[in-house]
Amino acid sequence: MLDIEIKNKNLQTLAEYRRGLFTKPDLRNLFLELTLRCNERCIHCGSSCGDVPSIEVGVDEYDKLLREVREDLGTGHKMLCITGGEPLLRREFFEITEIANDLGFNWGMTSNGTLITKDVAKDLRRVGMKTISVSIDGLEATHDAFRRTPGGYAKAMQGIENLLEVGGWKSVQITTVVTHENISQLPELYKIFDKMDIDSWRVINMEPMGRAKQHPELILTPDDYRYMFEFIRQNRINGQPVCYGCSHYLGPEYEREVRDWYFLCTAGLYTASITCSGDIVACLDIERRPEFVQGNIRTDRFSEVWLNKFKEFRRDLSDTTEKCKDCEEAKFCHGGSFHSYNFDEHRPELCFKDILF
């Protein structure tokens, strides 16, 4: 375990740095939500994707957007994060990503993996994909039930194998959403993934958002959380590439123990997103509320929106949260993650105070 005093010093430095981003944001991650269509119906989906109609940004509009971003903000230290829905369902997927690659952007994607044949994997390499994260949410029966997709586990695992066989990627990652139902399967999943030539295993908890709110029985208990974080920490101590996601401040004991960085909600500071309809927002996981839409690429130049708006996200949530007023850790968590904040009741939906610290 890292020294607590060193952690506190680093967290204080990060808090000061974060305040500087309020006036000088640094775009590092630009998410492109190509579609809301998906061939799975995941119980936890924050965007409620599936067989849903959606207005989708055209290829020419993506071309214009990316050229403007390159001209105004450059491509250095920026990652385009291609997502959905299932992005491979977008008919013009390879046309859009080829444009991004030709313009000099690094890009990666999240996928359920079920559509990644060997030919698709080769095409992904052709258009310059650098990273990919594929979802495996439990052992076969659990995964298929959770994603309401018979045969989904087998197709996703084959998709990962196709990626590994083609090769040439900076990172192939598996992401597992942990629930009260599948948490006991983590050791068995570890054995399976350890035999695969993946670069990392990202373990995250089911978040109280989207469809997940309809399934409170799957939300982790305090004991579940403690088990999950200790599982991640012990495997990292043993040198295994297991990590927790970016969400949530974990307190002095677990910060920097279960991931390579300290907590920082990057919405509106490092991160912006373009919804499939062209709206400019912060993080796609944040509740879709009209007041959080900063503009639209059809009517606004992205860089002007990025530099001059996003005021709702360049502040501390803890300033308006009663629960945070007497918490010594508020100076480090800043009120938590925007995607798990209840803006109607002005409180975080998930806080690890009294669970981990």
C-alpha cells in the first residue's frame, strides 16, 4: 500500500490542478456516439440502447467536425472514443473511422464484440484503430442473461480471439460490469482471461443510472464493494493487469491502489462528447438533460463551445451538496462523478464514504 501522506499530498496537488482546468480546459477525449442502435439489450445500459430509432450525424458532418477540431485544437494527445449503442451497427462505420484516421486522430472504441469477425478485425486495423474494450459481464449463462442475448458470450469471446489473432493493437481490454449476481464469478473469470493475451481487464461496478435503476437487486452491497476492490488490489499486487474504472473517489486507502491514477471526473475538463444527433455534451454517461446540452455541431463550431461553455461542469458538485459539507474528503472528491449525481435532489447517487472510508 502506498504511503497515505504521499497520497494526500498528490491529491492536494491534483485538486489545485483541477481548479486550473475550470478556466483552461484541456480536451483529451472526444466521444462520438455513432448510433443508439444495439443488437443487445443490456439490463444496465445507461443510454437505454437497443432497437430504437435515432437521428444520426451524417458522414459529411463528422468530416466537417473533425477537420474543425484538428484546425482549432490539434490532434496531439487526443483520443477519439467511438461508441454507441453498438458502433459497428452504423452502416458508415468504416467510412467515418477512415476519415478520423486520415486526419491524424488516434481512435479506439467500445464494443460488445459480437460482430467482430476476422474480416472485421482486419478492417479495424486497416482504418487505424488503436484500442478496444469488449464487454464480458460474467460467465456464459450470466453474461447472456445480463445482456439479454442468447449466444452473446460465445460471439463476444470469439470476437476477442479474432482481434488477438489479427494483432497490431495498442490495447485489447475486457470490461466487466460487476453486479450482486456475478461478483462471485470474478475469480473464475480471472482464470479465463489470464489465459488470453489481452492487455488489461477493467472491472467496474454497475452504476445507478439508466436501466440499472430498474434493477436495485443487482446493485452491489457495501460488502460487495469491499470484496471487489480488495480483489482488484490483490491481483494488482501480484502484477496482474486488473484495474478499476475512472468513476468515483475511493478514499485514502484505495486511491492509486486499484488503478494507475487518482480520481478526477474529467467531464467538461478533459472530456466532451457528440451524441448521435449532433448535440455537444460532456460525458455520455451523464443524465441526458436539456440544460446540459452545450450546442450542436450542425449550428456551432465545436472549439468555441468547448472553450466558452460547459460551465456546469467546471465547478465542484460538493458546493451544492449538503452531505459533503462536513466531509474531510470533499476537497478530493469534489462531490463525486457527474454521471452518478442526482441533480434533482442535489446529492451523489453513489458515495463511498462509510463504505470504504
